[in-house]
Amino acid sequence: MAAAPPTTALASGPPGCTVYVRNLEESIKLAPLKQSLQALFSQYGNVLEIVAKKSLKSKGQAFVVFDSVTSAENAIREVQAFPLFDKPMVLAFARTRSDATVKREHAEDGGEESKEFEAHKRRRLAEKERKQAQAALESSRAAAAPAAPTAAPKKPAGLKSTAPAAAPQIPDEYLPPNTTLFLRDLPDDTEEETLVGLFSRFDAFKEVRMVPGRKGIAFVEFETLEGAISAKEGMGGMVLGDNIVKVTYQRQ
């Protein structure tokens, strides 16, 4: 007999074309899972895309993208708690629009699809990195929190530690987005002109700043946050000479 539907309410986004599905059976492989979702949800409208990933964080979840809000509404109403692989699905409108929906909307409007789609992806990436940075900061704070007191020898009265408490440190890869990129592991003979040629192709490029007396590092500044995000996404892990260059946001 199928399990009872979960009682925890699922936060829903505004009505849109994308349905967020959770409480899926995690042991099912990705291909048969997507095929089953396609067969089930295509009964309620034209399914443009099904997004499901096998990473540990994304298991048990999927996004079903329809070509109309009406189809998504009908699917949520009719499929809610339907037992797929003996687990009742929990459905809601997704909080953000899918890539497929953005592409389709701008194609219908006669707009410049590529520019609008790229802007949508940059905003999505910025939000993802913001959440990762917040999670990393909270994790660092938890790690730095003092442990529960244990029985320990008492210090002589009147003696106090003068060492400052360690501040939580966010790993470079989770720093929140800003308009300046930090490059490191550059070959020692890297010239400013080389970096200008590589990064000036991205929108809103401003300048490259080398550090006098320091080899292997540089800063690249952009006029807008979107430009910096696009450059970081496009140039992360680039190879110069025999070096893999690390590209992160500047630590504020």
C-alpha cells in the first residue's frame, strides 16, 4: 500500500509554467525517472523540459516545465499526492522560471532571445552563488562557535587570553558576487595585455590591475555585477602556460 502523503507544506512560487516535484523515490535511476515523469505529466499539456539531477542534494526532486500556466495548474491539482514508485509526490509552482520558459517567452515576444536568456542565467547564477556563500558562512560560524564547557584545569585568577577570537572565514569559491575578480596561480611572466585580451570580451569590462612586486596574481574589474559573473563563469579554470588559473570574487 502506498505511503501517506507528507504532511509538511511545500512553499510555492507564483503561478507559472514550471512545476516543482519532490518526495520522489531516490533509488530510481535518472533515465527511468524522467521517462515516468514525462509519460505522467504529458497528459496535462505540452512538456517542454524535465529537469532532474542525480547529485545528493538534488535527489528526490524534479522540475517539469510546461508551455502554459494552465497546464501546470491542472497538473498540480490532478497529480498532487499521486504515488509514483510507491511514494506520493508533493507538487507546487516553482519559485523561479526555467531556462526553457524564458527562451520561449522572448521568442514569442520577438525580443532578443540570446541577450535576455543570458541575463536570466546570470541572475540565476548570482542567486545560486549568494545562497552558497550564505550557507558557507553559516557553516563557518557553526564551526567557530565555542564548544560546550567541559571540566578543565582552572587558570590562575587574574590571567586572561589576549588572543582575538577567530572570525569565520568563507572559502574563496563561495565568496558572494561583486564587480572585481581575483586571479591567482598565474604564470610568473603573465602580462597585463594578455589578461586584457582575455577579459575585455565580456560586457562592462573596466580594467586589469597587476600587483607590483607580486607575481601570480591580478585583479579584473567590471562596471556591472552581471559582467563580473559572466566573466567568472566563462574563465573559471582557464589554462595559461602550464597553470590552471583560479578565478574567484575579490574578498571584501
